[in-house]
Amino acid sequence: MIPPMTAHPLPTGAPAALGVDAFGVHAFLDALDDAPDIEPHSLMILRHGRQAAAGWWAPYTSGRPHLLYSLSKSFTATAAALAEAEGLIDFDAPVVSYFPEFEADITDPRSRAMLVRHVASMASGHETETVDAAYATDPAEPVRGFLLQPPDRDPGTVFAYNQPCTYTLAAIVQRRTGQSLTDWLRPRLLDPLGIGEALWQRDRTGRELGFSGLHATTDAIARLGLLYADDGMWEGKRLLPEGWVARASRAHIPTAGAMGRSGRQDWDLGYGFQFWTSRHGFRGDGAYGQFCLVLPEHGAVIATTAATEQMQRYLDLVWQHLVPAFRPGPLTGRDAEDRALGERLARLALPPAAGGPVPPERARHRSAARFTPHGGHCAEQRTLTAVEVTADAGGRRTLSLVEDGHRLDLPLGDEGWTVSERPCPAAVSGGWTDDATFAADVVFLETPHRLGVTCSLTDGTFTAHWHTRPLSPGPLHRLRAPRGSVPARGRPERPQERP
């Protein structure tokens, strides 16, 4: 593992000086406040290469990596571009040519005709997602499992959002470079951009997934966006091959209607090389609202992390409020407005769960209460076998989530969010909501996910509910960035447009 260099802060500027109307940003924040189905975690707005506005909703913070889900794909495509530039891969070569040991097994003519550019643009010829079939066919080598799924149509003629396409592209890069994606990108992209910690989940083959699993900061998303906004140039030096940004961001395959839902305009405008074409510019995106929005016509980049299933609604709010906030030139006489926006961004916070610190009378003399799953098992999180609420002699409370062989002991303050780092970074809030009910929310801080837990003294049971369900099921203590060689948990990611 190549250690990351220390990141230098992005240059900043007053919103008005950069032609960003603070009133538009306020309107966007107001709209998020009024959207109960959107939970924002971070926002960075950049104009003309400078940071105009940035904020994190506590307990999320700027320095903590966040699971990017399919926004990982845009980093994978960038790794492939750099490998192509060094003569290691050819986008017009057959995929199977990079896996000669599969030659005898791959007999379907469409599979054999599949080129690297086809998997880079989700145009393998399959009409549906094949991730489950690929892993089920060959768990030890998912690339072989994927190539054994006969395409429904000729490669290059149909779009399907298909995780094994990106996995295969990532596997080719890792095979040809002899390095993981992060090690390959570190000296060529991550360090030059000033991106610090970047951690990528691996599967049982030892490969970094490519299609998902990258944990990085919002600042890292913003820096990638700035690089693409400036046609691959960074501080006067070319990092990406000339012409790559145009190739990656143009539509290689139509996508209209392919996602199976109406009213998703920003998924109907075509797909490039692991980037989507948008109504404004182009973007990388990941499940639940992880966005890298590149708006060349406005000289702007917007980087976000969030937890929402309403991804089109989130983009609609960006187009409605933020895009009109980008003005042709600097704005004058806006010092007070810029200052008010900065103050608002600095105090952003997710509302904590309701509940008081004082237990009901019948629980007052207990030092601990233990709850078992309502109905005998926890349907939302099957590994969760018990919940405990305890207090020490000084009245300090702990919420414990018990799984087979593991406990998450989470300190619980009297109000607001209480953050703990072990065994995984999490924040908890909540308390007693009535005479017999304890309720808490647990935010897993390196992911978009929040688990609500409600405990009843009446029958000694608990229920749990995910606000956004993790796409890779697994134990709670694995909901964190992978430090060290940690295989990906459970089943691979489902398509993010249908979480």
C-alpha cells in the first residue's frame, strides 16, 4: 500500500466574487430542509477552480471518508484512462484477450466480440443486470462468471446498468498494472490532486471492486470534478490524456427508458465511460445521493454526499436552485449575504432522534435493560440479536447492539449526537420517549446509512429500521471504510438506480 500524501486545502473565494449568488444556495438548503426524504451529509460548491461554499451536516465531518457506492466507477474509468495512456490497455481490444486462460470456456460469439470500450460504457450487449449470475456462476473468478453470461444483443447496441462491466474493466486495469486501483492511482492522480485517504473494498479474489466500495472524502469528489472540469489539467500540468474528458463525458450509448422508471430525466440522456450525461454537464453518481456534478458551461463543480432514494429529486433541486445561482460575473455589495451563508453552512446538523435521558419509573432502579428481536428475529438486520441499554453509577448511558461474536457499545449523551470510533465510526442519539419506550438512531459515519432502533419495556423486545438499507448486507461492525485487506461483505452492490 502506497501511503497518501498530505492534502493541501483547495483555494477558496467569497461566493459573490466567484459569481455565486448566496440567495440561491440558501434556497437550495431551504429545499433540502423541506424534503423529509432527503438526508444531506455534505455539500461543496466550486466555481472557476475555487471553493465558494462548503458544509457538512453534523455528525458528518469534512475529514471522514464516506462510502461513494457507484461514484467509485468514475475513479475506475480514470484509472483505465491512465493505463491506456501508458500503453497497458486498449479500449478497442476484446475483453477476453486480457484473460487468455478463459479462451476455451468463452465460446459465445457475442461474449468474444465484447470490447473494453463496451464494458466501459455499459454496452456489453446484456439487457439486464448480471451481477448475481456472474458471482453465482464463478464465485472465485467473477470475470469468468460474467463472460459466461451470453449477451442478449450484439455488444455496443444496447445499454444495461451492469456491475460486472465495471468490475471487468477494473480487473483488466489491476491485471495489466500489477497493482490495486488505489495503488495505481496514488502517484498518477490521488497525490497530484492532493487526495488523502482513499480506501476501496475488495472481493474474495483480492481485487478492489471498481464498481463500488470506494470510501473517500467529499473533498476528493470535488477534486476529481475540478480535474474533469479543466479537461484533465491540474495546476498547469496535464494529468489525464488529452481528449479523455470529452470521450468519457459524451454519450456512447442511449439510455432512455433503460432504467425501467419514468420521471428520471437525468438517467435518460446517455452514458459515457462511467459518467452520465445530465441536463447540465455530466456527472458521476452513486447510490443514495453521492454526486460529482461537472458543469463546464458554468465553470462549476458540485460535490455531495447524502442518504436518499430520491436521487432525481435531489438533482431537480440542484438544477432549480444552484444552477441559476451561477452568475456570469462577480456580484458586488454582497459581503453580508456571503457572511450569513458561511455562518449557516458552519452550523449544519442532522436533527437528533427525540428522547430524554431519564428512564421511566419502572426502569429507574435497573442498571441495564436487554431487549430481544420482536417476532424472534430482526428482519431489517438479521445479524442483530439483542439491544441493551445500560447506565453506570455516574448515570452515563450506553446503547449496545449485539451481534454474534460482536458488540457495538455506543456511548449515549443527554442530547444531540455522541460520536464513537470503535469498533466502527458511529454516532448515536435518542432516549426514552415515554414510560415504556426507548428509541435511538445510529449513524454509521463512513457510510450513508442510519439505523433506527425502538425498544419496548412492555414486552422486552426491539424493532430496527434502516432509513437507507446498505446495498451489501453484512454485520454492523463492517459498516466502515476497509482499512487493511478486508474482503467486501456479502453480496455485491445492487444497481444504485433501483436501491
